[in-house]
Amino acid sequence: MTDVRPRFAAGAAVTEAQRLLDHDAPEEAAVLLAGTTAAATDDELEIWQGLTLLAEGLTQTMRRDPAAIVSLQRGADLLDAHDGAPPHALDVAGLTGWARHLVAALGDPAAPTFPDHPSVPRLRLP
């Protein structure tokens, strides 16, 4: 089967992923980011994996899936190593802060407290 999904350059993928997140489509953003991960260079692989996990964690949060906690933590951990000089104007510090704040708000992994409307992360610096 032929893959007919549009391909984006890395910078355009960030822009499109933000648009999807802003329009309550984190699952689609995760798919887009995962596709970008497949084409990432070795030095950016963890960044794209981390972004994908954050979008998946937001999707899981919206679905009230306790797996959100693990996805958000793993995504933040992957991004943390790239806080010094993130490519594509990514707001790594803001993203990791957002993810860790959401994990704290979810609380106990055995019985998370899911927000009705979780906040949407900003991928880039303002």
C-alpha cells in the first residue's frame, strides 16, 4: 500500500503540528511528528521522539488513559537533553515544563485526575 500522507520539512512539520494541537487534534499531530521522526537525522531523533510522545500523552490525557503519565514523562526526558540549543526554534524548556506540570496535575498513576480541558503546549518560542 502506498503512503499518501503529505511529507513536511522539519520546520513545516512543527508549524503543522502546532496547528493540529490548536484545533484539538493531538492524535493527528502525533502521527505527523512520528512521520517526521522516521526521517530525522541522528542528532535530532530524540527531539522528534520526545515531541511525538508529548502529543501522544496529550491524546491519552484527553481520552482519560492513565498511560498519559508515562508518555508525558518519557517525552519530557527525551527533550530535556536538548534544552541548550534546540533546533527549529522549539521551546524545549516550555515543553518539558508543560509536560511535567500536566503529570503533576494528573497525580497518582493508579488513579489519575484528568482535567476536562488540558492545556495545549506551545512548540515554539514566542
